[in-house]
Amino acid sequence: MMWAADAPPSGPAWTSILVTVVGVLGGGGGLAALIGLLLQRRKFRADAADVLTDTALTLLEPLKLRVRELETEVRTTKDNLGELSDSVAGLTATLRRWRAAILHPDAKVEQLRKMVTTEPVGAGSRKPD
């Protein structure tokens, strides 16, 4: 025996929910408005993402340029540092030779003058250009 409460539903549950939603939204016009709102929301998100991307790229370009400039400066500074290092090594070698000559027991002033005036300054361990 079947009771009225036990009667099988007339269709799937989602169809009754859909019919209820369409009725609440006022038929086709309300449904179209809901779909339009959902589509606009996606468009707003896409537009916002585009704006953020463009802004990030606009901000990054000057930074990339500055990084390239700084890298060039670093290379130049390293080259200059190498040249200065070579000069210091050459001058140090020259001073050591002069000091050794001055402290030598047989050192004569004329010999020292000749050495100082004829020897190129910094000629010690300097690399040729």
C-alpha cells in the first residue's frame, strides 16, 4: 500500500530548484540579468588583471634599465680596480727595490740617484698594456 507522502517525485530535485530560481528571478529577464552579472564579474576580473599587469610592466621597465646601468658600472669598477691593483703592486715592488738599495751597506748616493732617475716608477710586477 502506498501513501501519498511516499509518492515518487515528479522529476529530479535540481529541476524543481531550477524552476523555483527562475520563478523567483521573474522569468527569463531575471535569469538573463543573473547570467549577465556573472559574465560582467569575469570581465571585471580580467580587466583588473590587465591593469595590474600593465602597471607592473610599467614599473619594471625603469628598474630593468637601472639594473643594466648598475651592471655596466660594476664591470667598469672591477676593471679599474684591477688596473689600480696592478699599479699598487708595481709601485710596491719599486719601493722595495729602492729600500733594499738604500739599506745596502755599500750604497752610494750617486748610485741611488742614478737608480731613482733611470728606473721607471712602478715597473715592478706591472702587466704590459
